[in-house]
Amino acid sequence: MKLSSGYVIVGIYADKIRKTLFAQLRDAIKSGQIDSKEVAKAVAELNVLLYEIFVNRMKVDKGDVIRVRIEYDVADSKIVWKYDTLAIEVFRRVSDAEVSRIVKDVVIRAGEITRAEVSYEVKKAGTTELGDDIYYLYLKEQFSGALIVTSLNDLFLIRGAVTLPVAKILDKTKITYTGEEELKQKVSKLFKEARNVEVREALRAINEIKAMLGEEKEVYYTEEET
């Protein structure tokens, strides 16, 4: 089977790929051939790879237009991406040769990139009126998400969301830590296993947390703006 994002701006490619794959596999999910969680996991893995290509390597802007195409199989109730078929078009001043070079370089390291934990920078943003601590997460100095931490005697209750490199929500989880460096390490591990969602769902969670400090909402491109 083949997945194509169609022509979309970089700001919404992750959600477009998620919606397209779920639409293609709707019948397979209904019949039990594959679980929806496996589809979400496969989308997240592909989007991690695309983030590496678009953001870390190509430095594309959110308004640049791209198209992603890749073939895949459904085997043993899992999605297997055929990374050697990954084809990307970028509509800006990037030569086809440069795009091809970057794609090949990243695909060679596909397993390493998709399995790696994302190392977020964790910065305390403030404390709510109820005494909960709010932290903002950054990825390569770019705002990526938010956390709220509630003290429960010797434990901490933590929840939050990120949009980069893929959208995820961390549901309420109890942890222990003794400082911000240990919190950073645990946050990276927790988000590795966090729930994969659409960007707009993660944004709602982030904005809910930011609102507790009276901060402005995060706004990203939506499909209606394209």
C-alpha cells in the first residue's frame, strides 16, 4: 500500500499523515486486522523521521509546501514502513539532489532515530495559585510543550503534552525526582511511551496548562488556513 500526504504546508503534515493512514486502514481496524494503537504508533515513528528531515536537516519553515509518499505493508498486525520508497518533495529553494541526499542519510539511521528518546530542555515557567509547578519543554530552543506537576507528599503527579517532534499527551502519572535534571531525564522517558495524538489535541492540553499562568495560547497552522 502507498501513503501520500498530498501537497500540504509543513505546519500540518503530521496531522495529515495521521488522518490519511487511519482513513486507509479504517476497514482493517474495524475487522480487527490491526489495532488502532499500532496505527498511531506507526504514524508517530514516521513523523519522528520526517521531523528529523524537515526541521533538523532541511530547516524548512512552517509555511513551506511539501509532499510525502511512502509504501508500507500490514503484517502480523503491525505496519511495516518501506523506508527505501520514502519520497519527499519540498517546494522552496532546495535542490532535488540536496533533498535526496538528506533523505537517504536519515533513512539509513531510521531505526536509531525512531527508537531514540527525545531530550527535552525543561524550564520552570511558574507556580499556580494552587501551588502546582508549571514547566515548559523546549526542543532545540523551540517551544515544544508544557507540564504541570502536583506535589503529593513523597510523590509527584505529572501530566502534560508536546507537539514536537510528534504530538503526544502524557496522562496523569506518579513519579519521584530530586531535582530538575532528574525531572528532565524522566520526562524524556515518559514521553517516549506517551499517548500519540493529533497536534490540535496536544495543543488543547498545552493551552490549558499555559492558561493557569495567564500565558498566551500556542497557535499553529490548521487545515482551514491552507
